Amino acid sequence: MNNFLKNWTLFFVFGILSIIGGIIYAIILINGYSAPDKLMGIYVLFCLIPVLVIILIDRFLVKKFGNQKVNKVQFYFLGFILFLLVLRTIVDL
């Protein structure tokens, strides 16, 4: 159990949270009254497939390179995305 808690990464945590939230939201939509709601629920379920692929790739990389190196790369990637968002906001002003 202690080994499992050491291998958490940023993408793994966000992926699990998005899968849980996506499944709950899809169930709510599929149980709706209109056809567009049900179709949107199915679209949400299909959008969870890339998240699952990213989690599988993340687990493979953690097994191959280790938790700390993968987490460092993921934080750099997140920082770069946030930098681009801030840059876009500044340029749009």
C-alpha cells in the first residue's frame, strides 16, 4: 500500500478525477428526458477514452523512469501550458 501512494503523478490524479466526474456526469445526462441529453452523455463517455490512454501511458512511464522524473516533466508541461494561457491573456489586452 505504501508503494502505491508513492507512485502518484499529476496526470494520474487529474485523470482519475476526470474519469469519476465524467462517468457521473454521463450517467446524469443519459438518464435525461431528451435525445440531445442522452447523446451528450454518450459523447462524454467517448471523451473518457483519451484520458484512459493518457493514464496508461503515464503508468508505463512511471514504471520505466520512476515517479520523480515523470512528475517533473508533467509539472514542466503544466507550467508551459499555464505560461501560454497567461501570454495569450496579456497579448489580447
